[in-house]
Amino acid sequence: MWLVVTVGIGALARRLKHRREPALVEPFGPPAAGGDPADELRRKLAESRAEEPPEAPEPPEETVEERRADVHDQGRAALDDMRDSEKE
């Protein structure tokens, strides 16, 4: 029993010792040599946006009523197919 207590105290002492030591390595690494990484990303984003011309939305080829009718026709055809497969 005393051995377990001694090992526990030793582990606690080591943990507290490591907690007090200053960090030798920065958590995110050294800063980039080119300056602020955020500025570089903003510059790349601006360049990519400048290269792409804005696309105008294409007007729909058919009206809402025509599209609705097509969807209903497809639904009826699917329902007829299911009914035919049940009879077989």
C-alpha cells in the first residue's frame, strides 16, 4: 500500500514540475517570414475573385406552370409503373 502512495506522489510531483516549466515550442509555430498570414490569404482571395467574371443567372427556359406539369406527369408515370409491377 505504501508503495502505491509513493508512486502516486512521485507522478504528481513530476506533473506539477512539467506544468511550471515554460513551453519551449510555440503552439502554432513561428510566424511566417512574409508577414501576416491573414493578409496573404486576403490577397489570394481578392486575386481569385478578380479573375472570375460574375455570372448572370440564366432565365428559366420554361415557366413554373410548365415545370409543375412536368413533375406531375413524371409522378403519374412512376405511379403507373408501380401499379403495373404489383400486378405482375
